[in-house]
Amino acid sequence: MPNFLLELGTEELPASFVASSVLQWERLVPVTLAEQSLTNESINVYATPRRLAVLIEGLPVKQSDREEEVKGPPASSAFKDGKPTKAAEGFAKKQGVEIDALSVRATDKGDFVFALKQIPGRMTEDILIELVPQWINKLEGKRFMRWADGDLKFPRPIRSIVALLDDTVLPIALVSGSDTVKSDRISQGHRVLYTPPTPPLGKGGTSLPTPPLGKGGTGGVSIPQAQDYVECLRAACVEVDRAERKTQIQAQVEAAATKQGGCADITEDLLEEVTDLVEWPNAVVGKFDEEFLILPPEVITTIIVTNQRYFPILKSPDFPELLPYFITISNGDPAASAIIAAGNERVVRARLADGEFFYKADLAKPLEDYLPKLETVTFQEDLGTVRAKVDRLCKIASLIANQLQITVAEKAYVERAALLCKADLVTQMVYELPEMQGIMGQKYALACGEPEAVATAIFEHYLPKGAGDKLPQTLTGQIVGIADKLDTLVSIFGLGMLPTGSSDPFALRRAANAIINIIWAAQLPINLHQLIAEVVAEFIALRPQTSADLLSQLSEFFLQRIRTLLQEEKHVDYDLVNAVLGENDPEYTERALRDLLDALERALFLQQIRNDKTLDRIYETVNRSTRLAAQGDLDKVQLEPKTAVKPELFQKSSEQAFYDAVVQLVPQTQLSKQTRNYRQLVDSLTEIAPAVSNFFDGPESVLVMDSDPEIKRNRLNLLGLLRNHARVLADFGAIVNRF
């Protein structure tokens, strides 16, 4: 069975596109082959900075022949007196069948003519020639470019195409204006390490022609057969298997670090990026002066990793102190490793020297002295400076501290951390290395004698920096972090700059998610509804032209984020989330914002009792009562039956039993509300379920919608009481029956 190889030879691709293109082709190629009924044994996608390739093994020579039934005109217009009309003849001709091959079948719309066509399978090579341009054109990425004078777009110019079906070159051409790239069997070897073999002498002593280099190439590699691709390129010092290249890099880095008496600090992001920067990896160790180890290790790591894409070396996994070495992955000649190391050392030395200068200059004055300079930094054009933002978040932090009723000492830490949390933004180090914000603030705060709680909070208030990042662990850091993020949310919303679709330039969704997750993780009893209202009132006082809908917009935004987090991160079913947050139910939505901890506990508890089937035992009676109670007028917060129901109107013993059960339920429900022990409430609801069932369907059942309005209202109030007790946990009307 034939094998097919496609390779696009390019100029150096962005590392991010290399990894992305592999994933895209791994999804796209199998789908398009299946659409053409082309089976295969395996599909492997390969990529380096200078090529993207796919090898498909075990293809059929051609598609299988197939039958296709085509519906034609109505039988009444296709045949007259048993003879075919022009409509039938035209249909048969169009479908390529004889008149005798037409059949008549009954359908929902009457009798119609059908033709059964025999469609021969197309040759695989013809289909592949059509698919290849689709595979290329459907790749997506950032910053696609045009080259030459054509309209073809790709991250970098395409310089060559290898298209082999076994040993046969398929004729494929990419045309971009006056630039045309035609397929052949010639790939390109490593720019530095590969030299094409000297061609043998022909008759008469003349050299046979060498494989063409191609545009931008250095060494042509002729691929005899599609399945030889990987080995041919390895022989030319190109490892096209991305996974293998990544494994080699990790092994080389670990071995090099061990040789220096330490262990490599390998982050997945850096490993992924470096994998797509080289074709034939070679680990090279560089050294920097030990005097630079006086710098905070985060500074050295940022310079080495973020700026230079090098791997730092630690003394040990359990003792993360840096050694004065780094490892770079070279794409050059291993014989020149000493020269490569020396060049990299010069770059690192210069950057670390700058870092040392900035660090010492920044330490020359205390962190508080940088505050006036924040007046020169704009937070947002319409919101003023970062210094103004600091004043706002100080007020918000104070509101949170008052809600939590923290000690005087804790409040002093919060006030100090809120004041200093942005000061490092105007230091020289953070100006040169923005990713060091917060980190340097912590270092400088400790250096100038600030309490450790204040210094830690300066670092933590930026957390989490992204999905999956850690949350602030100290109370001071949690309060200042919430204050900072809430100020951004209220301020940007106040300007009417709400997130839309995928557009969220101020990362407002992330800020709201962080506030909610911090409150949940730290078990902070914050009334978010009250806090938002107070901050909004302060904002409107300064900007009276602000929309009157600001509070409701923010409340709805937070509810959306709570809903998303409960479903996606806490894995609570959507209907249970609706039951906790309410659907168009202001009482429930406000309750969730007033007590986020309670909302989380109720959602998780509902999921738990659904999973253990406890919910099944109370669902029917509570849900039925909830639906009927909606036709009454009992307030949804009323729990006490003695003021809502008149026992003297009872006509059946089931009504009295129902009433007695609800009376006994009151103290259990009140206790559940106070302690948030909802298991106790569910157990009580389970106990009264038989009484409710008897009220509806037992021998002493009643007609709720009695003709007497007083009796009807009395029974609806009885059901409303049960609904209200259940509502302490959730709105059972929103829960979907799953059994």
C-alpha cells in the first residue's frame, strides 16, 4: 500500500507556529482523508524551524467504488402512459445511466424517480494533489506574511515542496504572483552540519550534477522513498521528530547540569520553545561571574530564561540556589561549543552587569520614596495615574479589612502593603524587566526594613498571574490583591469598557475569577455584594456621569464568573449551579454575592447528593411542591407555618400530617442556615417526603386547587412552606430530573 510524504521547506518559522502547526495538521489531515474515503495505517506529523511535514502510511491505491442513489423528478412528470418523458431522459442522461435503470419509489411527498449510480473510485494521487493546497491554506497562526509579489500568506516564505507517493513525485505547485514553488524530492539538510556528498564521476570523468540546494538552502537531500524521510533527514543532521528532539534536549540539559555538580531548572514552557528553535540540538554550558549571585535569583533566572532562552542550574532540587552556570541549546557545530559558550557568556555578563547596576541603584533609597514618581505613570488615560489607583485600592483594602474585622496590627500591615504595592513599578530594575514587578517590590521592602507581612503582600497581590497559578497565601496579600483587582474592575466597567466575546484587553475576567477563587480558597467571609456597592458609590461620587447600571453590570459579571468557575473548575452540573445562583431570581443572585462561601458549599453539596442518589429521594416531592407553590402568593422567605397556614381549614388527615412535619422542620432548617450544615436539612426533607407524597397521592390525598379560594390558598401556602425550606439549600425548580 502506498505511502505519501509532504514536506514544506521554509525560512525559519516562529517557534510558536511550529508546535501549533503540528497540532493543526494532526487534526486536519485525518479528517480530510476520511472525507475522501481514504483509509490509512498511520499519520505522523513532523516539524522543525525550517520545515513542516506529514508522512501518511498505508494508503489505498484508489478510492473504493461506491453506489449513490439520486432522487429525480416526480414519477408523474417522468412517465406518461408508461413511456419516459423528456424529464426522465434528461435526468438519466445527467446521471449517466440508461432509462431502464431508473426506478420509481414512494416517498412522503409521492412517487419519485430514482437513479442508482455506480461511481468508480478516484486514484489516490489525484486526490492528494487536491488536498495538499487545502492543508497548507487552512493552517492558522499569528502574523502571516506575504512575500514576493503574490497573495499567498504563511508565517515565513515557503521555499521548497517535497511530495512523494512512494518514490513518485506528485506534481504540486504553489503560486504566489511571479513566485512559483514546484514539488520535487529534494529536501534541505542542516544549515551548518550537513554537506551533500560529493557526486560520483560520470563517463569521461565529469561530475554528475549535485542535488539542487533550493532557495535559501545549504545542502540538498534527495529522498528516494516517502518512508525514508525521517532517516534521510537524520543523516543530514536534522531531527524532524519533534517529540524525539524534545527528549534529546531534556536528556542533554540534565546531563550537562549533572556534570557541573547541580541540577537543571527545566520549565515546560522553555523546553517547548527551545524544541522549536533547533533542528539538531547540542547542549552548551556557559558560566557567569559568581559576584552576580548577589542579585536576587529571580533576576538572574529572568535574564537567563526569559531574555536568553537558557536553562539555569541549581545546586540541588531541594536547595534551589543558583550555580554560576547556564545551559544553552545550540543549533550549531558541536566542535565550536567553546566559541558558542564564549559568545553567550558575553551576552549574559552584560545583562547581569546591567541588572547589578539597577539593583544597587534601586536600593539607594527606601521603597516609599518611589511613590511620588508613580504620578508620572498612567494607569489608564481617563482614570489618571498609578498613584491615583493606589489611593483607590487603599480605600478598598480598608473596606475589606473592616468587613473581616481583622486586628489593629493586621490592618496596619494591609494599609502599608496597599500603599507600597505599586512602588516598584518605577524602579530601574522593573522598568528594564517588567516581569519582575511585585518580586522586586518584595525584595526592596525587606531591604529597607518593612515588615515581612507587608513585603510578602506586595509580591502576592499580583497573584494569580494566570490560569493554574498559585493564589496569595497571607491574609494581607489576599486583601490587597482583591482590592487591586476590584478597583480595576469597577474603574474599567465605569468607563463602559466591558469585555465582549473574546476581547478582554484589561483581563477583567481573570481579575473577577481571581477575586472569587481567593475568597473561596482562603474562606474569607466577604460580603461581595456590599463591597461592590460601596466601591461603585465611591466611583460614581467622583464621576457623576457614570452609568446608573454600573452596579447591576458588575453584579451580573461576577455571577457569570461564579457560574463558569462552578461548572468548569468545580465540576458542578449546570442545573445545580442554576439552582444555587437562581435564574432571574434576585433573592438568590444577591444571596450568592453576599456569601460566596455559602454558594460554593451549597453547589458542591448538591453535586454530592446527586452523585450519591440522596437527591433522588427528595426531588419529586420538593420539585412538585415548588411548581404548585408558584401559583400561590406566599413570600419565599417565610418558614414559620403558624402564621401562614390555618389548620382549622384542613379537610383531610394528610393536611394535618403535612403541617405537623413542616412545624418540626422549622428548627432543623434554622440550624442548617446558621451552621451551613445542609446535610441536616436534606435528612429532614427526606423524613417528611412520605407525608408530602400522601398529601398528593395517598388514600387521604387532596385537590390542591380546591374550588374554595380559602382552602386553595391554605394548601398552596402549605406547599409554599416546603418550597421555602428547600430554598434554604437551592431552587429545586431549576433542577433537572436525571433519573
